[in-house]
Amino acid sequence: MPFTTEELSIAGKTALDYYLKNKPVDQISQERVWLKKLMGSKKSMPGGKQNAVVQLRYRYQNNFSFFNGRTVVTYNNRSTIEQATFPWRAAHDGFTLDEDRLIQNGISVTDNNKKGKVHSKAEVVQLTNLLNEQIEVLDLGWEEQMDSLLLQDGSGSTDDIEGLDYLVAQDPTTGTVGGIDRSVAANSYWRNQVQLSLTTTTTTGTIIDGMETQWRNCTKNGGRPNFIMAGTDFIDGYRNFLLKTYGTMQISNGSMFDAEGGTDRISFKGVPIIWNPTFDDLGGTWAKRCYFLNTNYVYIKEIEGQGKIARKPGRPYDRYEHMWGVTWRGALCMSRANAHAALSIA
């Protein structure tokens, strides 16, 4: 028996809802390392006019002094808070199934809303299989695009989210981020650390020196970085510099020597350096980049009730076509800039 338009709509929406609600965050493809990290620690915010607002303490404005006996001391009226504003964005992805395609898959649809019909097991299986495939590729495609755009600077379109390249810039002395002008000397607290053109030549390379310097700079301003990700060229350069300059050896229980052709973990100061293949996909200098990040100070803010949710618009009056989609609303925010570093090799 044919499915009614209402039954098809409900089946698609129910399947999409179930998929999104029952797919835990840790099932996001491992290769989407930035998206996985952000979605695993996202925060919520109420709906606002246009911006996610972050409160910043940018100075202490202290009035400290030593005194003796009747020395006159002073008091001041302190203004220590600044606000950073990040525009929230709306993301969408969706798919359609027209009735001819449904029929080609053995699924018949009608506007006849008769009750009490019983569909055959074959009809139900065919519809389920078709919807499952469409929903899975919808979700995987959404992850691919969201992960990529959360890395970029938002300049591709006026509607794009402003991502990592906007917050932790290759040139942190220019531009306005979160409504704060980084080119102004008084706002230098709002500049991330940066070290470009590091070299990896055996014995004379500057890569370790540069990483050490920026690690200390980050640690001084907010604590040790807890998340490091890099592109292929940076990781290969770092690994090869260490191997060719210092060599490596792995000893177990003080008596066994175990040599193998690769390593299962590359780290700096005990923090794993995670390969992000999306860097390579973005082209340009991305494969040469590395980021030291403190995820206490960079995070996703989702509007309450507007996380990744299933949508079902009505069927267009002029087309025999059915649509389902996913929407999301939120912003990538930063509450401290100088706790992060952007590095790259020459």
C-alpha cells in the first residue's frame, strides 16, 4: 500500500531525530579532530540579538604600595572588565527525495490519507534503507563542512562562522576580533602568541627553540596548553628533526631494546601532537601549521535548544518533493587570546 505524504514526513523526521539524538559525540569521525574537541566541551547560551558575549578581565589596575607610619595611601576606582562579542551563526544542511526517486526504490507515495492501511515488510525495509543512507551522508557531510569552517577565518562568506584562523591568527597585530582592535597597543593582551618560519634542518633547526619559547609564553598567560594539533608538514618536520638530530631508543624494564619503523605517539611537553588531516585539505600554508591551544579559553557556545536539530519543512506546493534538514546556531568564542599560539615551519 502506498505511504501517505504525512507518513513519509513523520518517518523521515523520526529517523533523523533518532539518529542525531543517539549518536554520541565520541562517534564523530576521529579525523575531524577540531570539531570533535569543540563539540565535546561546548557551552550553551540564551538567544541574543546577534552576539555571544564573553566577559574579559584585561587588567588589575592595582593601587599597591608599601607605607610607613603616617604615610598617605591612596585608593582608586577600578575598571577591569572588557567585553568581547562574537556573532552567532546559523548552519544548515538538508536533502530531498522526489516521488519519482521514491518509486524507483519501490516506495509509492500518495496524498490519500486513509487510515488503517498496513504496509508490507518489504515497503517498510525499502523506505528505512533509503532514509538511513540519506541521513548518514547528510550527517557526515555536515561534519565535514562544519569542521573545515571552524578552522577558517570566516572570510569566505558574510554568513560563515569565524573560526580558529580568525581567533588565533598568523598576524595577531591586525584586525578586530570579538569587537576588540588588536592593532592598538593598549589591547596587546588580546593578541595570541605566534612563531612562523621555524626550520627543521638537522642539528641547526629552530623548531624546538620556537616551540619552547611559545610554550612558555602560553603557560605564562593562562596555563599550559592542553591541546596541540598540526598539519602533515609540521609533524613530519618535527619528527624528522628529533630523529635525525638526537636519535631515539625505547627501553623496556631496563633490559629490552625495541625498535620499530614508526611511532604511536608524537608529543611536546607531554601533550600529544594530533594530526589534523583537514589542515592538508585546506591547502596553502595549513599543512605547515601547528596550534598550541588552551581549551579553557576557546570553545563553542550553542544557543539553547538550537544545537544540531532535525528539521522538516512542508512539501512545496509546486513540486512533488519531500525535504528534511539539520540546523545549528552558535558561535566559536575566545575568552583569552595570549594563552594560545600559532606556529608554522618555513
